[in-house]
Amino acid sequence: MSQRRGVIELAAKKTDTLEKDAAKRTDTQKFGREQVLASARYQGRKDLVSALLQDGGKYATAEVDRLMDDFLKGKVK
């Protein structure tokens, strides 16, 4: 039984490591303005994303989310 538990623990560790590696890759991956606008993730906020992002810029999804949050939480002048 202990050998089986060891195999299960190793499999769980490997799965956890693979998930963390995949998360790192997607966090550091950057996309152009047009790619971000075409993604399903931002379909409901295309107008906002279009106004916030510059042509030729590269953005990570976390960066786009932060820009949107900052804008939406900003004060009205």
C-alpha cells in the first residue's frame, strides 16, 4: 500500500508542477492590441480595451486587467 501511495504522491506533485509552469507561461506571454481585442476574454469590454491599449504595444492579460481596473476605479473630473 505504501508504494501505491508514493506513486500517487509523485503524480500529484508532477501535476502541481505542470500547472504552475503553465500558469507562468500564460502570465508572461504578451499579446498585441489586436490579439487582445479579438480574444473572447474581453468581448464585453472591447470599447474600453480599445481605448486603453496602444497600437504596437504588447500586453500580458494581467496588465490589461490592471489597466481596466485602474481606469474603472479612477475619479471623475
